[in-house]
Amino acid sequence: MGRVRVYIASSLDGFIAGPHDDIAWLEAPRPAWAPMAAAPWASTAPDAVGYDEFMADVGAILMGRRTYDVVASMDIEWPYGDVPVIVATARPLEPEAPTVTAASAPIDNLVEEAREAARGKDVYVDGGSIIRQALDAGLIDELIVTLHPTLLGAGHPLFAGVEARHHITVVDVRRYGDGLVQLTLTPAREPQDVSAVPEGGGPAADVEDKDPGEPPLGLA
């Protein structure tokens, strides 16, 4: 089964788009007095995970409606080729390509639908809200986040708004392009006890020596 992954850029203060869905800052030219990188970082060879490399493993995309609307409004050729794109929305949608479908369901069902469409390859989750929902549901396997050395001050957040605290493990840090920093991250998950229950019950059932009114450890 493929992984559920995120590949996204963020400002240093955690926004994936500025007010009014502005993403021009990602490629806007910088003044000469504000280079994106300085020595020794500027002389380091970039070796990041590029978008084409990432997409080679992707079999389906699960995308939020706001992200879809931004992409659809761009004056460019549809960027996802023949990769199935599932747009999470409850509003009517006119597909930009025959590979686009709309779906409205709990996040678990949306990810499962995307897994089926991916046919064993990875699922690419894109859009701040849908990423946060998938994180809260414990469905994200990997996040590749590219940090842009810009502070926006306001906009659409990447992680702010998750409903729980998440422990994140840093797997890799690389230079990307001219002054961008790419983090490869995995959500840390608490190990689950999958050992078989002994015949006659587990430790919680062995409470004969205790006060009958005392609950087993951890159940109080």
C-alpha cells in the first residue's frame, strides 16, 4: 500500500498563502539587498526532493476546495496530467480535467477513496485544511515542507488550527534552490500493543487479590 504524503511550501511564519489566496510571493523577485541565501549556505549544492521526483510516486491527489480553485484559476495547462484528483467539497464543482472528481465525506473516507484511486501508489494530500484534518486523524505518513524565507504576517495557515498536539520527527533537512530549506517530517505515532491476549484474559483480568471495588490499573 502506498503512503499518504504532503508536499508543500510555507512561509517562515507558517502560511501557505497570503491574504486573498496570494501565492505570488513564492516566486517574486527579491531586491539585491535581500538575498534569499548568503554564504556559506548560498554555495551549498541543492539536493532536495524535487516536485517531479515526488510526483513520480503519486497515484492520486486529495485536494482541498480552496487549493483546487486557486490552481484552476491559474492561466496554465492542467498541472497534474492524468493523475486522479479528488476534490474535497460540498459545493458544485466544474472539473478542469476529466480526472477530477468531487467528494464530500469524513476525512477517513476521503483518504480511503484516494488510496483506491492511487492503485498502490502514494496519495498526495494538498491544502491546509485537508492536511490538518488528515493529521488529526493520524493518516499522514510523511510531510515534505519547503520553508520560504519570507514573513507574511497573515494568510492561510499550514498547521495552525490542528485539534491536537502532534509530535513530529525530522527525517531530513536539505537545501532547495536559492535559499529555501526543505524538511522531510514524519508524525510520530504511539506504538500500539498488538500482542495476543492470553487464554483466560490479560493482566487486567487477574485482579483476584484486589479489593473487589478497586478497578484495574488505568481504568479509574
